[in-house]
Amino acid sequence: MDVKREWFEKDYYAVLGVSPDASEKEIQKAYRALARELHPDKNPDNPAAEERFKDVSAAYEVIGDPDTRKQYDEVRRMGPSAMRGGPAGNPFGGQAPGGFTFDLGDLGDLGDLFGGRFGGGGGGRFSGAGRAAGPRRGHDQEAQLRLGFDEAVHGVTTTVTLAEPDGASRSIKVRIPAGVDDGQRIRLREKGGAGINGGPRGDLYVIVRVADHPLYGRDGANLLLEMPVTFAEAALGADIKVPTFDGEQVTLRLPAGTQSGRTFRVKGRGIATAKTSGDLLVTVEVAVPTKLSRKQREALEAFAALAHESPRSHLERKP
């Protein structure tokens, strides 16, 4: 924001009824309360309220932005020394009617900062007419959007609701692409804060939060599934049915001697995005029964008797 003559003349903290040491949250709270109270829709045909609303909005435009507030505080701290003498009513120095001259050299080091904004060096002079600032881009905003696991996999069109500084709210339509991941930021151009004096809106960044699924996990575009199998299936080999995310079942062939924890890849059964198609990664887990029937126990005991040497017997031998 360009430095304006009003910065020297008006105490924007007093306009909002806060102290110069107020936090950003306190300034925002004060502005919202005043904006609701003085809004023209709430005070039709009330010029005084309308004028006060404009003052409050102008104050928040300056001290509601941390960077602009810092510049404003610097100018205010310099006091009268920041202004040149001149004709009455023109603290910036004498010029033809309708214009003013601002000597940046009078601001010392601060003049170097402002000089870049006005197109000149630290000792240059800024001349202009009128008091209105030029167009200014609005602030970027953030919003969080919570999605179900299936919404993130398939994509969804939904809305997010944003709170405005005056306490009002607005809804923004958002198209979430298939395969969006937890924590991903989606940028919506010019859907953020309103611009100043005809400037464009800022951008809106939607941060996606994806819920867990009771059965499937994710690794990028790949879906993860843990599949329990019996000891016999793992030892002898078997064809097992595996559920896919779209509701179909595929047949997975386990080779004899499959170890618990081994992962098999089912091609093309993961998450399909605009750029790629993931796979379904199936990790088999050998399920150990907690209860055995008499026949099952006898069969396992017979198997143990036939196993002349267990995989750990050599660890039990003494040298």
C-alpha cells in the first residue's frame, strides 16, 4: 500500500478503539464488531454511520495488515519531523492546487524503503493529485476441507465456507480431483480476500484432510490391503479371492510356501488419477487359530511328528 497523507493525520488505532500494542486478533475482533454495527445494510439512510463505516474500513485496511501496519507505525513514530512545511492544509509541501509533493529524503532510512514504491530513490520527491490509493490485490486465504476416503479416491465437487472480516460468510465451489492426498493444498486463483479499489482477489488455498478407511490404506496412487490366509493356504499354495476398492473381486494365486508378510501386486486396481493409475498391494498375513478342534489338533500333531527338524532346531543344539 502506498503511503498516504491520512497516515500522518489519523490515529487508526483510536478509530478501531484499540491500543497501539493490540494483537492482530484484537484488531480483527474490534473491526468485525464495528463493521457489523455500522454496515450500511443495517443503517439505511444514516450518513453518519456510513461515514464511520468508511473510516473503520480504511483503518482496518492499514493496521489489519501486518506489513502495512509496520510501515504506518514507522511513519507515526516520526511525528511532525516526517512532514515538510507548506501552505495551510498541505503538510507535504507547496504545489499547485490539487497536488502535493512528498520529499522522501525527510524520512531518512525509511525514505529508501518508500522510494522504491514511488519509483524514486531515498532522496526523491513524490508528486500526485488526489488521495485515493491505486488498485491492490486481496489477501490469500486458507480453508480446510475434510473428505471421506472414497471421496478422495474418486474425486468430488463440493463447497467450502469462508468467514469474511465483517462477520458474513461466502461459499466457494471446489472441484477436488481423483486421488487427492491427505494434507494436499489446492490453489483456487482469485477466490481469496477481496481486492482494494478494484484490485483482483487473492488466492484461496484449500487444505485437504482425508479420513481413514477401515480396510484400505494408501501409498500415493497405490491402495494397500492386508489379507488373512490360513496356514494350509500359505504352506500348500492356493487361489484366494481379494476384494478391490470398486467392489469387485480378483483371484490372487499364492505359491506354496508363501511367508507371512509377503506382498503381492495387483496391477491397475489402485487409484486412477489424470496422470497415472495405481496398483493394489496385498500383504498376506498367516492367521493362527486361537481354538482347534480335536481333529485339527491331531492333524497338527501328526504334522509336527513328521517334521524331523524344525526351522529352529539347529539353534537348540549344543556344540
